Amino acid sequence: MHPIAAKTFSPSRRFILGALPASFLLSTTALGSLLAQDAPPPEEAPAPAPEGQEFSFDLLTEWMRARAGEAYQTPPTDLPGPFAELDYDGYRHIQFDVERARWSQEGDQFRVHAFHPGWLYKERVDLFEVVDGVARPFGFGFDDFRYQGPVEGIEEGDTEFPGVVGFRLNYPLNRPGYFDELISFVGASYFRALGRDNFYGLSARGLAINTGLAASEEFPRFSQFYLERPQPGQRNVVVNAALDSQSVTGAFRFDIRPGEETHIEVTARLFFRADIEQLGIAPMTSMFLYSETNRSQFDDYRPQVHDSNGLAIWRDGGDRLWRALNNPPQLGSSYFAETNPRGFGLFQRDRDFAEYQDAEAHYERRPSLLIEPIGDWGAGNVRLVEIPSDQEVNDNIVAFWIPERPALAGEEHEYRYLMRWGDLAPDQSLDIAHVLETRTGHGGVSGIENAPDLRKFVVDFQGGMLGRVEAGNEDVEPVVTVSGGEIASLVLKKIDGTDIWRLVIDVTVTGGQAIELVGHVRGFGQRLTETWLYQWMGE
């Protein structure tokens, strides 16, 4: 089992765990050759004394710089007696008592809840409250949790409190007076957040190390969190985190500002113990099971099932790329070379219930996540990893930034970026058409027998200047390139009564060879659409 695939569930059918942090793990059979083994957890960072210790992000930076010069130690994961063998059913009956939430005084805008250890979560973390530059332990205990059903009374007797494994922050995100879950940190360096009216979907991580390589992936872990208590009425909160692993330590600062889009400004200061073959900055993981591109493979009443359906890249020159996601028959990996990208992220663009027909999971309400680099990130690659999956509980999509220059032992790097969580509708001010949908199927003319080696790709572009152009205008034309196949036919036509133009591409394919397609629409001396990209693999 590998934490690359920590899975988040929506309420009801997929979120039956109640207050349980719903992070599931993808099986080794689905990962195939992507990963070889789990990485052991990192050493715990030094903790302030109970009476308090001076704290600032700069001090945390110095602590983690010093820690990078020390030998890595694996922390204990043993839990006291009855908690050591908790299974899924037992663990889900342990819930945080919301009446015991920290920061619950008048004027407080945030509430702090903790996650109990057990089942998959055995790596305990330290949580500290920072007030006036002094950090003190939050001091959670048995009284902060409810032990119900099969675990009722498990905390009684001589059992020691096993500590906590993470936390969440609640905030009146959707309506005044009701504290919705806003963000949670639990498991390795995973965290997830929501914009207004969102359900949990994709997750983010602090770092990705050697993801999708032949060598074992390494999983850095947030071992300590320092939560700066906001002033009454303050509508942002700062979370500081200590990251540790075999190859790197780090000081992270998250400035979290909830709203229709929840913005998180991240500062990551990294200190390398060892050379790293592939460093992944601002990684995110999501789920794509099927859409119009591969629905025929699933006997399901729902038209689509995915948390995200595309990777967006905002290039430094202003171009916008849209790489439609896929659930390939074998591991897929794509690299997009960029210099100082303006943004990249995994998006959920289909926002209508009718696109999913799932009254419990509500995939139309899953957040998109855009990373906007702050400062000069230089040259590198946005990497997309697509893992075959046959279940919607698996996170099979991974995306992150790889700097061109490798990280070497003894070096220090800092990365800053803004995370935007929310619906993130296409930017209408650009006046370019966006990719509305991608569809695939057998190529050729419908209703007759066609050559077996033809594959059809249908791309709908909507809005912008192109949407206002009349049908049949000869000033607009498709620009398409294909590698791994040959274009058999190419048609661009406006759909009557809409602002949608449909690009239809028939490609002659050869066996199971992967095909890379790139296309956009030009006219009037300029690019009128996003650039659409897609990778298709035969069985």
C-alpha cells in the first residue's frame, strides 16, 4: 500500500467515515512499476517545552537547517495496547468531540480539531499553538474524543493517550455561524482544502520525491505543526510545519485565506541531506476514472466519474494549455517543458449535476487547484503521471513541478507559490475559447463499417472571440499535430445555436503505440483557443 494514492471521499456513500480523515491508499497492483516500496517515516523534530518556547518561521527555518546536518532517524509508530490493532470499523467509531474544539471563544473565526491515531494512521505528530511569538503544546487527550460502538471504553484503565496524527481547521465558509471543514493535514505531507460550496476531492502534498521513477519513492512527512492563533475577527490563519525525510528537511509556512476561492500562500524552505534524482514541487493527486473518452469501459449509470478532468498550464508567454486527463491501460507519464510558468494545476471543469448524475458524491462540486509560482522558478517541467485504475477510491493522477537543476546534498532552496482552491471557472477576460469537452471513439463515418485502425478524437471549444464568429467563416482554421499516428481527416465546424466549435480528428493508429495530439484554432492573425493536448494508448 502506497501513500501516493491517499484518497479523499465525498459525503454519504464515499464519506461513510464521519469525522474520519478519508485518505485511502492505492493498491500495489494498480501502481505496478511506479513504486517499489513504502518509505519509512522520518525522524521527529525537536519540540518546545510545555511551558512554552519562542517561535517564528525564521526560527523554524534554523531548526530544520540544523536538522539536515544530523543523521536521519525513523520515529516509533507503535501505539499503546488497544489502539495498536484498530481496524477500519473500530477507527471510524473514534471521533473528535466538536464541543472540545480549540479556538472556540467569541470572535474566533477558526476551530481546531485533531485526528486520533489508529488503523492506517500511526505516525503521531506534535501540534502547537503560537501566541505572541511563544509556542505551547495544544495538549489533546482522551477527553477530546468520543469512543463509541465497538471501541466504547477503549480509553479506560491504564492506557496512555496515544497522541494525534493530524488536524483540521473549520471556518464559516458557506454560511455565517456554521463552521464547515476548511482544510485538513493528515498522513505524510498530505493536505486538502475547500473553496465555497465544494466537496473534498483532490489532495496536495508538501513534496514529491522520486515519484514515478524506477527507484522507491520517498515520502516526506510533516512531523510538527505550529498554528498561529488569529486575533478575534481575523479571517486568515497561518500554519507552520516541520518537514523531514531521509533526503530533505524543510520549514513550511501556509497563510490560509478562505473564501469563494480559498487561497493559501506557501513558503517552502528546503535543506537537502542527500542528492535527489527528481524533486517534485507543489505536488497534487487526484482521481480520474472515466469520462466521455473511456466510458465504454465501465458498466455504470453515471456519465462521468472524476475529481479532475484536465491539467491546465499557464505559460509565461500567455498561452494556455489544457491536457485532458486519461485512465490509461498502462502507466502514462507526460512532461511539459516550461520556463517560469504562470500557473499549473488540476481542474474540474464540468460543473453541471447532469454531467455526473451522482446525488451523493457530487463530483460537480469538487475543487480545482491552481499553483501560481511567486518569483522566478526558472526552467523545468510540469510532470503528469496517470496510473491505471478500475475503482473511484483510487487517486491515480499526480502532477508537480520538476526544476531543471537537480537538488544536491548540502544545498538550500526556497519556493514560494499561491494555491487557489475552488471552482476556478475559465477566465473570460482573455477572450479565448476554452476546451469544454474531449471525446474519443472508433474513427470513420458513423453508421457504417470503418477501418479497424481509425480512431476519432472530438474536441469542443466554447466562448471567447471564436464563439462570436459566424459558422462557415473561412478565416478560422484548425492547427493540429499528431505523433505516433497519421491524420486521416480533420473537420472544424460550429454547432448551430451555440458558441461551441467542434474539432473532429480521425487518426490512423498503429497497434498499441501511444499517440500524442496537440491542437488549437487560429484566425484573424491570432490564436483563438487554448491549446488542447491528449495522450491516447491502445490496449
